[in-house]
Amino acid sequence: MKENRKELIAKYKERKPPMGCFALVCKPTGEKFIGSSSDLTIMENSLLFRLSVGSLGQNPYLQEQYKQYGLDAFAFEILEELPYDKENPEKDYRKELKTLKELVLESLKNARELLV
């Protein structure tokens, strides 16, 4: 039996996508561009698409690297996932994601902050 539209929407809203800190790595230079997201699976596709159409204006250096080397020169790496708080399903994780990104930036040499 097929699920109706309302059930599918409810399931989508209840999903728990991986969230945390990631790096977009420029393979030729070894540079890492560090960001965080509440949905890492969507972020990878969104970021690469925005680079491909030149709409990452707040990151001109990264956009320039992409222009020079192309899509195949970049890799998306999940660095650290942030676990969900089972006790508080409505929790806002923005502060934790920002802190996690700051900690990763401090620990990595040759890393730049990625503004998304």
C-alpha cells in the first residue's frame, strides 16, 4: 500500500540528517575550507552546485580556486558529527555547530573558514 503525501511529509520532517563539521578540500593545494551544517548530506550538493555557478561570493578565494582547478579537484569530507540530544528533540544546534567549527579551525593548519 502506498503512503499518502501527508505521511511522506511527516516522515521527512522527522528524519535526523547527519550534522556537524566538514571540510571542502582543494586537492592540488591541500587547503581545507571548514564549515558546519545541520544537514551534511544536503550541504555537499548545495556547496558544489553554488561553486559551479559562481554564487559563493562571500568566499572569493575559494571561488577562485574552483575556477582554476574545477570540480574534480575538490573533495567533501565530514570531519566530525554532532550527536542529537534525545532528551530535547526541538533543540537548536546553531551554537554547538559554530563552536565545533571554531574548534576544528583552531586545530587544523592550512584551514580557512567557509562562510555558507
